[in-house]
Amino acid sequence: MAKKRIVYVCDACGNESMQWHGQCPACQAWNTLREFHPGPSSQTNTVAMQPQQTATPLETVVESTLQPYSSGLAELDHVLGQGLVPGGAFLISGEPGIGKSTLLLQIAGKVAAQDKYVLYASGEEALTQLKARAVRLGLLTAKLLAVSTTHLEDILSNLAQLKPALVIVDSVQTIMSTRADGVPGNITQIRCVTGELIETCRTLGTTLILVGHVTKDGVLAGPRLLEHMVDTVLALEGDRRQLFRLLRIFKNRFGPTEELLVLRMAAQGLEIIADPSTFFLGARNPELSGTAVVMAVDGQRPLAVEVQALVARSFLNIPRRTALGFDVNRLNLLLAVLEKRLQLNFAQVDIYAKVGGGMRLQEPGLDLALCAAVLSSYYDQALPPKSIFWGEVDLNGQIRPVTNHELRLTQAQRLGFRPLFYPQAPGQEQGVSQLQSLQVELFHRGVEGDNES
């Protein structure tokens, strides 16, 4: 008998290798190679094989007459570009309990209210659990159908019979097909299930929304090929202990990418915050020292976020440095710049810094606001009540421009912030150019509330 061929497939990126390695040669991930037994390959002569699909000139292709329809959430339609596209495949990921099922059930109920059939296929919850959530959200309607199964064939048979406008599969890691080997969630099953669902939905003109699990590192579980197979990739982020959620769009064939929606958990499900510009400021008291406001940009959405710092006397041999909401290495770097360029001594103080509201920021525009908050706490003097900051601080103490400057400036002026502290552009009189000028403006000369820097 012929020896069975064995290949090793990486769970992280889908790369195939003929030998087992502790580290994947493609993505460098450790202990992700799994043994896989492919089926017998046919010895078909590829030269003599006739194509089943002949090439067609693009100018003769007839465009689809199916039109996109609304998800029932106007803000979501806007960031998606066209709403829900018939035959399109959407993939949404997020941590357990973040609100994926709640958000998708809301979309399902609103689409069903438009007199369209919707099929919600759940491999994780029973029908009684789905009904209880739908009753709580007030979404029960005759055209909202549900099936609780872990078998792909059950979903495909319902699709062929109902031909719904929208089908939601929650989640793709729990569904298995008899045409593939292995248990649900392995690389072979995910490829097979996703491929058949996409092909069937494109044939029927049905919108497909898949729910994907994430790993402990927060990335989408399963092969990387899964993201390439779908048209749109969304991620629902946030802390389950916070009221807000962030819906990011990383890939979108129907509209813009790097878009952001801010949602708030309420009794009736997730509510989209139409204007989240000042949502993360909360009940901020500007008269306290150690707080500054940064005009951050996440995707294409400007957000005013509070940055807090506390400089306190240290009783430790090594002073403590703590950062929440951003990388602690950024805090250490900026503190070193402040010590060097402003001749300050942080050797005997503990410094704690955080981003208010539970927000996480990674953009370089945070630097200037963080320095201002640290200086405010160090001198124990409050900053001007309506001041706002953005800019990148380099190792020489200079303040450099950041992207989307005009967007930040327009939004800050619209919200009534004054004075404005931002990098000075070439040929521009306003703005601050280095940390020394920022320190002088804030604590030596003083800043009046009606002056703009």
C-alpha cells in the first residue's frame, strides 16, 4: 500500500510544511504546527483538462441588479460604505462577552423589520437563549428565524429553502462539515465551512455575517486565509467592565477602511454614539492639576480624550513608573526627555499616568498632552480649563507635526477648546516648537483663557 502523505499546517497562518518545526517558518509562531492527513490527490493531466469557466471580457459582464440595504443602524451603514451588500461576506471578531451576539441580533431584528427574511444560525446557544435575548431587546418578529446547530448541512438546507436576505453564523469555529476531517474549529473545518457558506450565499444573493473567535493575544483565531476569503473584517473591542465598545473596520471591499464606531452598552443592547468627540471626557474637572486633554484621531474620527498624570514622592529605591491605556515605554522615554531638556529631577518621585475613560491610545499625538499632564502634576498647577494638546515629542525635545492636523484643529475649534497647543509648522506663527516653549507658556508666563497658542 502507498504510504499516506503527512503535512504539518500552522494554526496561525495556514502555512504548510513537510516536516514538523517548533517554530512556524512563515509567521515565526511557536508550537502552532498540527499534523494533517490530506486526501488522495488525483493524477489528472492538467494540460488536457478543459476549463469549466471560460474567461469573459469585463466590458461584457452584466452588473448585479441587487442593491445594498440598510442594517437598521445608520451610522454602521455609513462606515460600511453601502450598508449590507447582497452576496457579501462580513467577518466580526471580539473577545467572549464583548457583545458580538447582542449587536448581531440587533442587526438581524432591524433587517427582519424591513420585511426581509433573516436566518440566525447559532452553534453556541440554544433557541431558548436566543429568544430570551430577542425579547429583552424587543426584536421578535415573524421573519426573524433561528436554528441551533453545529452542522453545516443544516444551515445550507435552510438557506436553500428560505433564501433569506441575511444569514448570521455564530460562530464559524463551532460549525463542522462532513466533507472535511477533524473537529470543529481546526484549520481544515474552518476553510471548508467558510468556503461553502460564501459560495452558497453568493449564489443566492444572501448577505453572510460570520462570527470569529479571538486568541488570548486578541487576534482572530484560525488561519489567516479566513480574513482573505471575506469582503469585510470588523473587530469589536473594549473592556467588558466598561460601558463603551469600539467597532473597528480593518478591511472593506465596499467602502473605507480604518473606520471607527463608538458604542455604549445599555438595557436595550448596544447603542451607537453619534458624536463621540467628548464622550471619553466624562465628568472631567479641569481645575485639578495633572490632567490634560488630547485631540486624538482613531481611524478618521477625532476624539477628545483626557490624559491624567500623578507625580508623588517615592519611598522606594527604584521609583515606580506605571502607565494605563498606552505603552509604559513611551512614558519612560518622555520622562527621560523632560529630565534632559528641562533639567527636571524625577529620581525621587513615582509617576503614574493613564488615559481616562478606559480608552487605549497608540498614536504619536499623545506625547504633547502626556508631557503637559506630567508637568502640571509636577508643579501642582492646573492647566487652562479649555486647553487641548496634540503633537509628537522627539528625543531632542522638539515637537513635531502629526497626521490629520487640519482635522484635529477643526474639531478642537468646533468644540470650543482654547488655547490650542500643537506643533508649529514651517512659516506658521502659532504653535509650540519645543518643550521649553511649552513649559514657559504654561508655568512661567501663564496662559490666559482667551489666548490661543
